[in-house]
Amino acid sequence: MKTERIIAHLDMDAFFAAIEAKTSPHWQDQPLIVCGGGRGVVATASYTARALGVKSGQPVTEAKRLAPQGIFVEADHQKYLWFSRRIFGLLKEFLPVVEVVSIDEAFIDLTGMIQNEEQLRALILKIKAQIRAATGLTCSIGVANNKLLAKIASDYQKPDGLIILDSNAIQWLQGLEIEKLPGLGGKTAAFLSEMSVSKVGELVKLGERQLVSWFGANGAHLYQMALGKDNSPVLAEAAPLKSFSQEITLNDDSNNQEELEAVLWWLSELVGRRLRAAEMAGKTVTLKLRYADFKTITRSQTRMNYLSLDSEIATEVRELLQKVWHGEAVRLLGIKISNLTSLELSMQQLTLWDQAEEEYQLTKTIDALKTKYGEEILMRGSAFAWRKKK
Ligand code: DCP
Ligand code: CA
């Protein structure tokens, strides 16, 4: 077991509908149908609604006929994205190789992390429990020695499923309906059904040559799938950025408040600009001070809303300075902004956004000028005076 690859596929159950059910608890066991933004089709439906025949991609009019008592809600993609980031962010905190492949599914490479099946089961249950504790949502997980089999397995026992495939995996696969193979197009499925092919095992019996003669290169791929073969790796993304920080050691130690504030403003501009270039915003601001005697202190504060403007960051660090600094001579100042989210998501939560928007646009214009002409092309009065002195 140690030498084989161990790959899990995780897929959230009735994702959009389950989130909507959470936000309104009395909808929990109702037929809940999420309609896809103006297109007049069903994005997804709760399992209760599916029992009535409602499914993804169906016209809403048809869903209303099948489930007249159903609760119909419009899709709120920002909300689903927030849940998605929360779920996969959580997994990445304790699992090294996570490849997110859609808003609600990911592959996890567990190779080398597990000694036996008992440990594997415990880890998978931990993943499910953590997601449930953080979001109240359930998922289904399939585990196998490749991505293809793991994906088929996660879909096999929904909702809240857990399937771990072992050496019988291939036999199991060949007894399944061909529709279980991921990515099998409607036309291919219809053609095969016309040829009275219904089980995966029958594809193997037909042989590669026959499948290629029918479907060309897709036929060869289909044959490999029917054999349960897949060597593709789990591609972990680079670790997400957790913070932006900048510090500076002064040429001469200083206990001049005005000068320290000017330096902090300058640092806020540097960090703010990098934050905006990454299209991010952060909630927690940290001030770091190193005194002349090398004693170093840090102090953080976290705001309710996300910050991305230099002026907002500077206000926070100035407040922190007032709290911790009592006139000591300072040799180094640093600031950090953490607890990040995408700018797009932060805007959803920003009650002050209307007032801030104008300043944000102005700040972006300044960022563009700095990128073109250099850091010192535009500077706030106090920061300018300090830089000139340097
Ligand atoms: N989706 C959509 N339109 C579709 C299919 C899906 O908008 N035709 C959205 C809604 C789903 C989400 O993508 O909630 C994830 O798709 P899935 O196919 O994984 O379906 P669900 O998560 O809803 O259900 P399941 O429990 O079967 O995975
Ligand atoms: Ca899903």
C-alpha cells in the first residue's frame, strides 16, 4: 500500500442548494431548487427535489411542474465562491497536495502520508468532519490509486459518501454503467446505447481497435478509462499568499513622532500597492518596532471590514503606534497586512465601499503611475519630506 499512489476525490453534495439550505434552516429538508442566473435553467437541486425528478440543466418551467411545492432561489455565485474558498483553504492548511478542479471539487494526493487502511479512513473522516464543522456542509469522497477511479468513486455513493477502492477496483468499475465514466459525451453514450453497450466491462471486450474505429482518438481514451487506467498527477497549486509586509531600518534612530508617522505612511503605500496589484485586501494590520536597544515588539489589530487603501492601512498603523510607542528611540519599523481575501470578495462585504470607491480609483491611478515612472513619482507630503531628508 505504501508504494501505490493514494488519491482522494472530494465533491461537495448538491453544493449551491446545500449552501442555500444552510442560510435558511427551515428549508433544510425541502425540495430546494437553485436557478442559474437568468438562463431559466436549474443550476442544481437538493436531494429531496432530485427525488421528484428535478436536475441540473433542466428548464425551470419543467422543474416547477415536477416540484410545484419547491422553493426556487436565484443563484448567488459570490456566496458559493466564498464557501468554496473557505473549504479548500481549510484543506490546504493540513494537506500538502490539493488540486482544486472546480468550485466544489478537488483531488488530494495522500501518497506517502498513510501506513494502512485504518489511518486512511481516519484521515478521510477528519476531512469530512472539518468541512462540516466549518460550513455545515457534507461532501462525498472517493479514494483510489488514480484520479479517474477516485472521481468515479466519489460520485458512487452520494450524499455524504465515502468509498475506498482496493484491489477489486477494476472488477467493480467494469460492472458499472458506462454513464459513470466522467466526460462521456451525450453523443458517444447514445451511439453506444444504440449498439447495446451498457456496462464498462463491455467496452473492454469490444477492444481498443473497435472503439478507435468508432470514435478516433477519443476511442483510445475511452478504452483506457474502461481499464481504469490514469497516470495523470495531482497538481498542487502554489501556496496562497498569506500576507504582505515591508520593513525598513532607519539611517539614524528616531524618537520623532512626525518622522515615524511619515515612515509608516511610506510603508503603507508600498504594502498597499503590492496588495492591490495582487487584487487582494486584508483585515489584520501588524506594526513592528525595533528600538535602539534591539528590543522588538509587534502589535496587531483586526478590522471588521477589509482594507486595501494606503490611507486605511496608514490609519491602522498610526493607531497601533499610539498604543505601543512611548517615545523610545526606534531603529526599525515594519508593517504587515494579513488575513487576506480577494478584492472582489472584500467588496461584497464593504459597507463603506461607496465612500471608498473614489479614493480607490484615484489610488489605482497612482499605482499605475508608480509602475511606469518609479516609486517616488508621487508621494504624500510627509513621506516626501522624509524621503528627501534620507
Ligand atoms: N452547476 C450549474 N449548472 C450545471 C451543473 C452544476 O450551475 N449544469 C453548479 C451547481 C452545483 C455545482 O455547479 O451545485 C456543482 O456541480 P455538481 O455537478 O458537483 O453538482 P452538485 O454539487 O449540485 O450535486 P452533487 O451532489 O451531485 O455533486
Ligand atoms: Ca458536487
